[in-house]
Amino acid sequence: MDLQYLWQGRELKLRILRNAKKNIILRKIDSGSLKISVPKYLSVKRLLNWLDSHQDVIARVLQTPDLSEPKTEMLPEKIWFRGQLQTIKITSQNQFCYENEIFYVPHLPFLQQQQVLRTFLQNHAQTVLLNKLAEHANKMNLSPSQITLTNAKTFWGVCRQKTGIRLNWRLIGAPDFVMDYVCIHELCHLWHANHSKAFWQSVAVYCDDVARAKTWLKKHGTALFLLG
Ligand SMILES: [Zn+2]
């Protein structure tokens, strides 16, 4: 359902999706339209009331990048790899290589360059990250039903009894203590399917760096998404 909403003297187009569990979630489509996820039974009137009293939220969402536009058309100058910021250089050679902490990327259209780097990082995540997860599982005497990587944009890891553990491949950009923390965090969810006090106590038994890892992710987490 689409709605027009007058916001600071201009018409905003609202695309309403009734797919949220309990919160109202706004996303920007472009400077004149927003996507809004609302709970199934929220009336339009209550939604409009909510919008009227959350003008600051609308303003903030309108400042975010457009959903429809790619964030950048150029590779970043540096990217994180295993906890170090590494330089990206465009090379006239037609082969990609990683040498002396430099990523040499051939002259190619942007999307292909991005793909070359993503493939390199995903391959490393496949070995490094999933091996770590297996090692920690072993130490903790746990055997998740499956361990895989995910391309999710909204979480670092997810754990379900039935489907096992999926880790975001972008964590390969983070230092070891961060990867270890996320592995242990997800494994502990096999014991506690929540973030209760007991859950965090279990995490602390196996991980000394919880606070440090969380701080690192808060500070650098978005930079791990520079390649989309
Ligand atoms: Zn969790």
C-alpha cells in the first residue's frame, strides 16, 4: 500500500509493508520516498500519529544513502583484512594479486574489481573463519548441525538448533580476537537461544575479549561493508 505524507512542506511517498514483528522500521528509497515496515494490525491512523511524533527519525532516515543507488562507483583506497587496513592499488598487470599487504587489482569495470576482491575475501573466510568456528566448537564440545558463511547485511552471525551456524564472510576483515568472539557467541546460542545473563556467562568462560571485540565491531563494523 502506498500513502502520501506531508513532511516539512513536501509530499513524501510512503510504501507500507505489513511485515514487521512489532516495531515500525523506516528505510529510504530515495529523497522523496520511504519504505515502512509495520506490524500487521497497526492502523493507518496510528502510523500517521507515530510519524507525526517521530519527525527526527524521518529526518535521519532521509539522510541515509538511497536504497536504489549503489554506495560508490570506486574501490575504497584501503580495506580491512584480518584486522589490518590494507592498501588497494590498481595494476596494469591483468592478474589480481595480494602481496606485501597490498591488493593489486587489474584495470576492470568497477563491479568486476569489486567482485575480484570479494571472492578473495570470501575464499579466506571459507577457510580461516570456518576453521576457527570448527576449532571452538571442538573445544566447547559442541557440534552445530551445519556451519556456513552468509552474505547477510544485518548481522555477523546467526545460530539455530536445526540449521546450525552461519557467519558473515565480511568478518575476515576483523582481527582474530573479533572472529573468535563471534564464533563463541554463536556457539553459546546452542546452549542458550537468547541473550540472557546465563548466555553471557557462558560466552565469558570461553572468550576473554568480549568487550574489546564488541568495541572493535562498533568502531570498524561498517568499514567491513565497503565492498558491498
Ligand atoms: Zn546473539
